[in-house]
Amino acid sequence: MKKFILLFLFLTIIKSEKILVPMDISQKDHLKAYGIIFWCLENNINVDWILNYKGGSFLIDYIPSIIEETKIRGVSIQTIKRNELNEIYNVIESQNMEIVLLEKAPKIAVYTPPNKQPWDDAVTLALSYAEINYETLWDEEVFNGELNKFDWLHLHHEDFTGQFGKFYRNFRNAPWYIEQKNKYEILARDLGFKSVSEQKKNVAVNIKNYIGNGGFLFAMCSATDSYDIALASGNLDIVDQLIDNTPTDNNINNLIDFNKTLAFENFEIITNPLIYEFSNIDYPPSDNPHSSSAEKDYFTLFEFSAKFDPVPTMLTQNHVDVIKGFMGQTTGFERSTIKKHVTILGEVENQNQIKYIHGNFGKGTFTFLGGHDPEDYQHYVGDPPTDLALHRNSPGYRLILNNILFPAAKKKPRKT
């Protein structure tokens, strides 16, 4: 009987304790910490995401297996007693903080070609390093309706206009470019389309329907502006004859339909295949980048009301407010081309460059982040992939991983 009472008291004490995963500068590995949270959700363990508390920390029931997992992955944690927990709740109630309940691990897909090059995508690097499970899909799966199996979709560094990344000027004779072009053209024909451009536009429409039905979309670099250009151009031929052997339509920029786009409007398409740029959405232009060096290039995250605007608050959780910039084929977004209903999450101060945006469409959402790799300022074709073990506390990569958890979130009723 005495042993039973002692065991009961021990279990009661454990149950009254919590595990805090701090996300401020005390965290040894911010990126692996997201993997721990995802692991909890996959194992049906609910997590409280405390917005704006110590960099957007996480609170979990005290379970020994979680302790062991954090040790294996090198993630910092703290044990929180009942009296300390009450103090945390009081701080949350009195300041710009809020608790969001994470209940279910979202099913994640990355839209990426089978022959993806190792330099291609920061998101797959982040997912792999954080040990977060994901699946890949490509055009065949999109047309087969497999998007509906997933809660969250990332668009690989992709060109939805069908111009093969506008690499014609510099890489048209490169073996990898020739191989990619041939494979894309064969796939388009096999799927019943007369051109890669026509096929990619249809992929874009399918993805838009996915969002409208409740999907969460995240995209970076050229998958942001080229996606909206594909939607806006409809049946117009916007691909130069050097690329697809057919001439472009006349008066393209007078015929594009901005009502079909998600995020951008009032932009002009650049059809010249010798100019490494899709449109004037990109700022600074890729063919004429700004002169500031990496040491001077930063963008600032906006601060939102955690209690009244939890969604943008989730997407901007970080241990710093100012983040070093990074370039890409689409580095940022020209302020004047962003639709009025879109929420700006991050910008370069005193410039027209918007770096990070979010918006709603139908029952779903989209989030666009400019730039290619948060820890490789000017990533070139052929460069090796970034080793995230050297960037465990990357604020830029944290923005990517905030988006991974976003679909699992539900605002939690406040303590009374």
C-alpha cells in the first residue's frame, strides 16, 4: 500500500510538471527543436506554442520519452514546476503573448522534380536536418489528384512559366540544362499538352484549387512570382521563340489578368530570354542586383498582436527581429506589385523590397518568402548544399519551419 501511494505521488508530481523547449538565444539547436515538436505531434502528444514568449517557445507535458528524444537530438529544454507554470501564464496574459495549441502533425509534400539538383531547395534541407517527415510529388501526381492527400505543400524552386528557369543565356549548352529541357518537354507531351508552358500553367491552376479547398502553400524564390505570372497569363503565349519555337503573343502586358493571381498585381512580364528575370515583381532585379553587400543586407520582421493576429505572429516567431538577407532568382517583392489584402510579414527598411508575405485564398492560405537559401547569400548553380549543422540557430531557416507547424495550430482558450 505504501509503495502504491508513493507511486501515485510520483506520477502526480510528474503530471504537474511541463517541459519547456525555449526558442530564445539559450536554445542550442533551434532547427532540431522544430523536429522535436513534430515528433511529439506524430506521437499524438499535444504541444502549446507560446507565441512571443522566449522567441516562440513550446510547452509539453512531462513525458520521459520526450526527454530522451531531446537528448538524442541535442535540443535544449527546461523542466517547469507548477508554480513556475502559473507565473508563465500570468506573463502571457499580461503581455503581447498567446498560447496556440498544436494537435496534429500536418502531412507535408514538396513539389519537386525527380532529377532535382542538390543546390535546389532550402526547404528540403530544413526538413531533412530537423528530421521532419515529408513526401515528394511532381506533375503526374498533381494531375492525378494526389495534392488532396496533403495538408501543406511547398513549391520547389520552380519556374511555372515554362521557360526552364530563364537559364537560356548562361546555361543553354550545359548538359544539365539540356537534359532538364528534354525531360520536361517529353513529360508535357505525355500528359497531353502541346508545350511545357501550357502544362505548368495547368499545374498552377490545380495548386490554386488545392489552396481554395483548404490547403496551406509555402513557396520561395522563383516559385513565388513565376507562379502568379502563370496564373495571370492564362492562354497567352509568353515564352519566346528561342525557348519553345513559337512566337509570343502581342500586347501581353495589356492582356494579363490580375484577378487570377494570389499575391501580385500591376506587374509587367519580361519575355526576353536573354534577361534573367520573369517580371518587375522581383526587387532588386536579378539581372541588375542592388549594390549592397551581404554585410549590409538585412530585413526586419513585423510585430503583430499575438492575441488578435495569431497567424502572422506564428509565421514570424524568432529569436531575433532583424534577419540577414539572402538573394535568389526572386530575392524580394516590389512593394507596388503586392495586392492590398496581402499581409506583409517582413521588409527591407527604407527600400521597396518586401521579403516575406502571407495571404488567404478560399479556405486556405499562401506564404511567400523571397530568396533562395537563408544561409548562402548568393547561391550559384552548382554550389554544394548548405550544411545546416553549421547553422543550427539560423533565423532565416526558422521562418521556413514556422510554416511547417502552422497547419497544426489552433488557438487555445485562455486560462481563467
